[in-house]
Amino acid sequence: MSSPATAFDPWSAEFVADPYPAYSRLRAEGRAHWFEPSSQWLIPHYADVSALLRDRRLGRTYLHRFSHEDFGRTPPPPEHEPFTVLNGNGLLDLEAPDHTRIRRLVSKAFTPRTVERLTPTVQRLAGELVERLVAEGGGDLIAAVAEPLPVAVIAEMLGIPAGDRHLLRPWSADIVGMFELNPTEEAARRAVRASVEFSEYLRELIAERRKAPGEDLISALIAAHDEGDRLSEQEMVSTCVLLLNAGHEATVNTTGNGWWTLFRHPDQLAALRAAPEELLPTAIEELLRFDTPLQMFERWVLDDIEVGGTVIPRGSEVALLFGSANRDPERFADPDRLDLTRPDNPHITFGAGIHYCLGAPLARIELAASFSALLRAAPRLELVAEPSWNEGYVIRGLRELRVSC
């Protein structure tokens, strides 16, 4: 067993800015590495990550089979309860049968036909945001376009009034701060506070929708519950929070990371500008692969497994390194080269198995809309300052991206 401590440093700004050389070293050193600072097994290879995402001997939670004590884990502190209850009742951290039941209900809102009906609205919103950026001569691409577009779309789906939507992104940012490795107590306090405030807001909104249903997802979930599909109010709240968090974090960071990547590959950007309609579908997939917004996905080992000759015992936690898997030369030819025409691109940016991202089709539509609008309305879009990265590693994105039009 080799130690990756010298290569893997998720709390380092330099590592967050460019983790890919470290990933290359991890892959060369083996298939499973014990990482003492976070008490996890790092899994860097595509084939292993893909297989373990589908392996039912692992789970996002263990509480459907074990107590904390049975599993050898310390329960979360009581003061974190608002966050742990909110997070623990969401799709991302549930296993069957609860996961199956809730996903079946929510998936009705993400059918291809439903998402396709949203396309004109998404394109209109993207066009308006880009027009505003162009009229101002530029600005922060993330604040002006990348953030407001997916937040507006998911808020529209949930039926959140336009006047309240400014509350959503700060709540989301504080909650997802707890998904980072070894979050600080200050991060925990922010997450707990946001969990309380967001939950209270949604409970009030759910109460309003019970009295006056609309054509939104919250109303649809209430109707499904009333028709006999079991869905507690807490599950409803947790589902809405997850849809907002997961429904925009990946899109925001893929937009920012993607344009930063294009600015650093001017030949590829020129090719995309020359034939946007032809190249955009494969370009979006390549940008999702090349600089993955979700770098790590964690799972608990419910029964002993073996990875590359290393036995990983029950009670362990594995960290599946999506960013490394998407640059694995055993699966992708010349993986460190940006190729917007890449034909064979089965990246795992949206996961796999039962926790595959429900919103992936919607994210692709949002990305296509914003990139298309920028390519059309801002053909001379240029970077005016090298960006800095947010502190987070697991959910990895730029703090801002200053551009001129």
C-alpha cells in the first residue's frame, strides 16, 4: 500500500487549482490508497470508480442496515441535527427502498418530454442574461450568467416566487460547504443555520401550495402524497433542497470552468466559434469531462470489498475520484488533451448507478443554452484577469471569471 499524502492535498490552493498531475501520480501508484487525514480510501481509476458506483455492497448511507455504533462510527453531534436530518432525507443520501420510492416520484418531473418543454424558457433566460452582460461591456461571467440561469430554472420548476430567489444561492452555498473534506466548525454552523432557514421557508411554501396548488413540482409532490404515494413533509423539504443544490452547482461550475478551459485553449475556442451548432454537443461533454465540477463522490463500504488486491473492510469510506477517473488514459485516449470533437466520451461527471444525476438532461440544456448565447452574442469574449478558485475541492469551481465583450 503506497501513501498518496505527498500528491493528494485537497486543502492546498495549488492542488485545488490543478489536481490533475496529482491524479496521474495516484493512478500510477495503485488502485486504492489510504488517506489518513480524512480516513478514506482514494479510488483514482475509471474502471474502479465506475464499478463501485454500481456496487450494492456500498452505499451513500449505512443507516438502512446498521446503527452508528454497529458500524463503528461516532454519531454526528446533536448541534448538527438540522443539517443531518435535512441531508439524510434527500435522494443523494438515501438507499433503497426509500431512495426508490422518492426517486420514482421526482423523476416524473425530469422526463425527456418535460425537460424538452423547458428548453425554450431556458434559452430565453440565457439570452436575456447574456444580452445584459454584453450591454455592460462584460463583467463577472459567473455572477452574471453561470449562477442566475440554473437557479432561475430550478426555482421555476419548484414554484419559488421570483422575489425570493435571491435567498437560494447563499443557502445552497452554506449547505454544500459540509460536503467538503473535514469541514470546519464554522462551516458546520453556517450549514446548520442555512438548513434551518431553508427548511422553514420551504415548509411555509408547502403549506401555501396545499391551499392553492400550482403547476410546479412542490404541488405535484403534494398531489402524489395525497393520492397515496408516501412522502413525508421532511422528505419533501429535503428533496426540494437537494434539487436546488444539485440542480445548479454542477451547471454553475461547468460554465465557469468550461470557459476558463476554452480561454486556455484558443485553438479549440476558435474551432467552436467557427462551427458552434455543429460542435457544441460534443464540446459540452468534453468540458464536463476535462474539468469535472464534482471531483469526489463518497460511499460507505457495507460489506468487505477488494480493489486491486487491497481488501477494504466494512465500515470504511471510499472516495471515488471523478476528476481522476475522467482523465484516466486506460479509458480516454490522450486524456489531458482538450478535444471538443472527442467521439467516445463516457465520462462519469453525472455519476452512475442508482444515484446517477436525475437532472443531467436539464443541466445539458442549460449548458447548451448559455454557451450558445455567449458564442452568438459575444463572439469576441475575452478574459481580462486570471481567475481564482473557491476554497472547496469536492465541489470545485471558480470564485469569479472576469471577461470583456
